Amino acid sequence: MNMETSTGFRYNLPQKILITIMGAFFMGAMWRIRGDWGFGSFWGMLAVSLAYGLFLMSFFGYRKKMTWTVLPLFLVSMPLTIQGWMAVMNLGAGIINTSANGEITYADYNIVSGIFIVFCLGFGWFTFFSFLTGAFFSEKQYRARDFMFAATVYLVVRYAFVFFFSHLLMRLISPQVVEIYREGLVRGGVEMSPMATYVRYYLVNNWQYPYAGGRTYFNTAEAIGYAAATLGVALFARFYKKDKTAGRIMLIISTLSGLAFWVGYLPSILTSGGFHMRGIDTAKLPAWLVNGGWGVTEYSVGFVLGLFVTAYLVFMNHKKLDQSKDVTEGFWPSLEKKPWLNWGYHLLTTGCFALGASMIRPIAALLRDGGHTSSITTGIICMAIPAFIFFGIFFYRSIIKKKTGRPFDMSVQKFAMIGSPLVLVLYCAMYFFLGRGYWEIPNTYPTISATIISLWVVLLGYILLNNLRREK
């Protein structure tokens, strides 16, 4: 059997299908976990980024561009461009939230417009992950100034849209969102336009919540702005860097993400009675689907997203891509000749952030929610100090004493092959046993079951692939 080696990507068709299935279940489990108490928002996506990033590198880490210096940056790339998504997702079902002051109400919404907004949301979700992935597979070198330029393009386009152009586009493609929020402001006694309130209260958390349509308006403006910024970075790669490979990969991953957000939302559309919350008798649907609620939708979005992105990366033309597998990265100067600087860099990036923060902060939050600590800060302090000492000593032995130049004395791909399933096991353990007592809440059984199945599929998949490698 042909398996992954340092010579390139050598998987046959059944193995590619198995990896794709593993990617779908892997992301499904992690996306559900990220939406749990203690995760969510930035920290939840950091967990997904670490886990799925290691998963990909366990198969593609043979390329010389993925060095130990670049790895921690890749593993934390996903949460940098996340947005609010629950209010916008409803639009894809033809529903707009018109709630105000605790009174929950809904109205019908243009389905075509809603699907487009949801697509924009997904398209702009993984900007720097998709950019780094494109650069990783490219035959061109990317230096620090290229990444700084890409980040500048992203920020300029994003803020130009969220502060101005998004609001103009919303009048054309989403006028109902604008009008409902405008009426909500009038009823709330606010004498400003929707755009003016957005700009003025951009940095004030949840200011828009008391006004009908406010949350949807803010999130829609961001979805359009983030999507435009993502497109801007892809165009930068394609035309400024003249990199067809990176530009194409980034656009395709972003497009697949946009599609996955809406396709993965279909279970919620079904359990809400279909489009506009009518037309489907939910009593005829499977009980596990109806009782699973939002958790099923979270798992579904992650599953479809993992399926789409993994399939694309696995089934690319790797015979052509492997011609550039020995191209080295030019993003960061080599730190191997400066061992103490190398040690400090990895202690902060690899140890404290990529591995440490992505684990410690959720555990601290779950312990607080479960009544085991008085605050998240207490839990973080109790775990961060010993983790800092552990990584400091461990990296010292590898980088300084053994002079390997690496935080772990192994290749990136071998580390990812070990770390990917281990990280998934750890996150599943947090989800199952810390925080709230899920085993006592019947409506969480569908997602608990799906996560358990996902864990076993991924673990058995790795075992099968490793056994085939030994048989080679």
C-alpha cells in the first residue's frame, strides 16, 4: 500500500476517501464542541483551528514550507476573522429576528437574499486560514512583508465595507434588514440612521440588542464586509503576488465554506418547520433531529465544512503540487542558529498559545461553570503556571540541550500524526465530563452520540492508515 512519506502525497483512492470521511467527522465533532459552554467565539474557533490544523498537517506536513516556526501561526489562524453568526443564519431559512427588549418575534424574509448573506458569512469566516493554506501549497515563497501586506489589504477592505459600503449594499440586497432595524430604532427613541448607529457603537458590545433587528443588522454588515475583505486578500495573492495556486486555493476554500454554512444549516430549517417556519410537519421528523436543537445544526455545519474542505485538499492534483514540495518558507528567518531566541519564540507561540491557551482557557471556563472554581481567571492561573514551566523545561531540553532546533524532537508531520487524535480525545473529554451534566439532559443525546461516533471514526481511521503504512 502507498502511504504518506517524505517523497510526497502517496495515498490511493480508498485512502483518500477514508481521509475525507475522517475530516468530516473530525470537524463535525470540533464544531459542536466549540459551540458549547466554555468554548464559543474566539476560544472555540482556536480549539477548532488547533485540532483541524494538526489533522491536515498529519497528511500534508511533509511539505518543507510547514516548518516548526510556521506551524503555531497556522494552528491559530482560524479565529482571527470570526463573526457573529446565529442571527444571520436565520436569514437562510427565510426568517428575520425582530426581537426587542426580551420579546422574541420573527418575520418572513427574502430567501434568496438570506442564502446570499449566509454564503457571505461562511466565505469570510476563514480568511487567514485559507490564505495560509493557499500559500502553503504554492510554489512561491511568502515573506513576512507579504503577510503584512495581505493583513493590511484585509483590514483596509474590511473597515471600508463595515463602515460604509456594506450599508449601501444592504439597501439593495437586504432592504428588509435595514427597514426593520430603522423602525426598531424609532420605537426605541434613537434618532440616528442604522449606519450611523453601527459606526458610533461599533466597539460597544451588544449595544444593538434592545432594538428590533439590531443584532441582525450588525451581523449582516459584518458578513458582507468580511467576505469582501477575504476576496481582497485572494486577489492580492493572485495578482500582486502573481500566484495562481494560492489565489485559487484560497477562493475555493472560502467558497466551499460559504456553501457549507448554508447546507449545514438545513437541519435547523427542517426542525423549524421549513422555510419561513411553515410547510413541514415537525412531528413527522425523527425525534433525535427535533430534540437535538441547535446542537445538531452546529454539528451539521462542521461536518459539511470538514467534508468539503478535506475532500478538496485531498483530491487536488498532488502530482503537480508535489513538484514544489521542497520549496522552503521565507516568512520568518531561521531561528535555529539563535537557540535562546528559538526557545523563547516556541515557548510563547507553540507552548503558551497554540497548545496552552487553546486548552487551558476552555478547561478553566468549564470548571467554573461546573462549580469547581470561583472564576475563569482562577482556573487559568492554576493551570497556566505549571504549563508554562512544563513547556519551558521540555523545550529547553529539545532546543538548547539536545540542539535539535525544534520544540519537539520529531518532524512536523509526525508530531501532527500523534497530536491530532490526541487533541480530539482531550477536547471530547472536556465536552463529555466537564461543565454541565450532559448525560442528564436528553435533548443533548443526539450531539453526544454524534461526537462519540466521530471520535471513534477518526481514531479507527488513523489506526487503519498507520497499519497500512507499516504493511508498505
